[in-house]
Amino acid sequence: LRPATPAAVDEAAACLRAGGVVAFPTETVYGLGALADCEAAVRRVFAIKGRPADHPLIVHLADADWMDRWARHVPDAAKALARAFWPGPLTLVLERQPHVLDAVTGGQDSVALRVPDHPVARDLIRAAGALVAPSANRFGRVSPTTAQHVLADLGADVDLILDGGPCRHGVESTIVGLLDDPPTLLRPGAIAADRLEAILGRPLARRDAGVRVSGSLPAHYAPATPLELLPAETLWQRLVMLARQGLRPAVLALQTPPAMPPQTQLTILPAEPERYAHALYATLRALDASGCDRILVEAPPATTAWEAVRDRLQRAAYATAAGARGSAGT
Ligand code: TXA
Ligand code: MG
């Protein structure tokens, strides 16, 4: 783990050019970087994460000018979105250039591209070249929002971890597919869908079941502790019930509850979606580490602004339900 000084970034770039794997900060979550042109390094990323080989990776670019080298055709809608939101937490899925490795695209005809808005990420990419960078966590688990999270998850398996402090957004990029018209929201993320729709001047289509987005596996982004997502009214009843069974539930709420059984571990997160997202993954990790045996989460409002947070919480809760039914989740 190294503070991301200019010297450390240079060293990391040299390591990447030699086929190494480096974890680095972005404005969303920490990424596990490898040169997108280096098949052996890309394969190592899959091995370190324990990620199935047919799950494609995002190629991170230093500048929108790099798009043409990776995408064969950039439709006007993609240009408009890139102009409005790059650098930033938006990923565009486009027709790939023929040279793009199958290891990167999962063998699909498309490639996912994004220009991250983090000075360390951009300096690193400028010095090393385009990087694949899945979130730097084991497959199916909570994404890392600090270098310490990466160290705890992947520690000895990566060549270098650049520490650029906590990530500004704390939730992954929004992914938009531009292979069909209208553009499709493939993963809700740090940029709310209505902001993209304002630029496009029309609504996004919703997820296409035919495209493989690993974030679209139901059980993804899960803490190790079972998690239940409940409306405030039923949450307090459930809490009392679990406490009566002798369990130690933790509660993640938007407001202080009227009354709680003793020994309940209560975390109040901000009732504002961007600030909530910023704290969510770190909070789930802290609750995992706290030894509670159930996490009860108050369901956030059903509005567009909360879509990314709701999506991640639903997946985490799904993993619990799948576990309860006896299937493995991820
Ligand atoms: O914010 C982010 O996007 C972070 C940071 C590190 O940049 N990265 C990230 O990567 O979340 P990862 O690998 O955890 O998620 C990448 C998502 C997956 O859901 C993957 O299936 C999807 O992008 N994806 C990649 N290429 C695709 C393609 N050609 N078509 C559809 N989905 C694609
Ligand atoms: Mg991920």
C-alpha cells in the first residue's frame, strides 16, 4: 500500500507496462487495474477476483479522444453523453474494435468504456495506457471505497495498491448500452438516470436481459452477514422478533427509530442519496466486522435519485434470500 505520490504513480505505471496488476483509486470505487492490451495481465485480474471468465470488464481511458481506438462506431448519443459526463462515473457500451481482447469483452462484440474523474487514475492511465479495472474486491462482494478495503480483500495478490484516500462517490459508474436505439440503462450508478435522459432528450430503455452485466446477477455486492431490506414500519417489528430469538441484529436506517431493543447496533445514514451512497459500502464492511448476525436495512425511497443505492441493497438482500433457500448466491 503506497500513498499515490507522483513517484508511486510512475512506479505503478512501469509495473502495469510489465504486465503487473495494480489497485488504484477512481471517483467511484477502487479498481483492479491491468493493461487492456495484455492478455496475461487481464487473465490475472479474473483469477485474483475469482470472477467468471465470461464477465466483461470496463476499459478505462485517459481521455474521450481515445474512444475511437476501442470503439468501431460511436453514435451521436454516445458522443453527447461523453461530452456531458466525461471524465466521470459513466460507462458506455459500444461496438468494439476487432483488436479488443476477448478476455476483456467476454467474447462479445461490444466493449465498455469510461474516462474516470480522478487525478491518480488519469495520470496512471496516461502513463501506462488503457486499463481494465473491475472493482478491486472478490467477486460478488462489497466494492472497496478505500485502499484499506482493497488491502483487506486482496492484499498479497496484487503487485501494488495506490492509496488516494476514500472515493468521492462510493458507488460504481452508471452503465449505458448504445448498441441499440434507444440507449439502455444496464446498471444504475453514480449518475442518476434522469440526468442522462435530460442530455439524451428521451427516456432510456431499461436492462436488456441478453447482455451480460455481472452487476445484473441478482446476488452481487453482498456483505458476508445476512441482510434484509424492509420498509420502516415492518423493520422495527422484525428487529424485536430477531432480538427475542437471541440474535444480535444491526440496523441501517435513515431516521432514528421510536424505540429499540437494547444492544441493537444502530447506524443512521444520511437521507440524501449521494451522501448515503458515499457511506454505504464502508458501512456494510464495518457491520460485517462488528460481529452482528443480521443487518436490517430501512428501504430508501422509490425515486430515481435513489436507484443505484436501491439496486445494490436489493442485490445484497437477494444473496441472503438465496442463502436461506439453500442455493449458494455468488
Ligand atoms: O465505477 C466503476 O465502473 C468501477 C471503477 C473501478 O471504474 N468498475 C466496475 O467494474 O464497477 P466491474 O468489473 O465491477 O463492473 C463492470 C461492469 C460489469 O457489470 C460488466 O458486466 C459490465 O461492466 N460490462 C463490461 N463490458 C460490458 C459489455 N461489453 N457489455 C455489457 N456490460 C459490460
Ligand atoms: Mg464489481
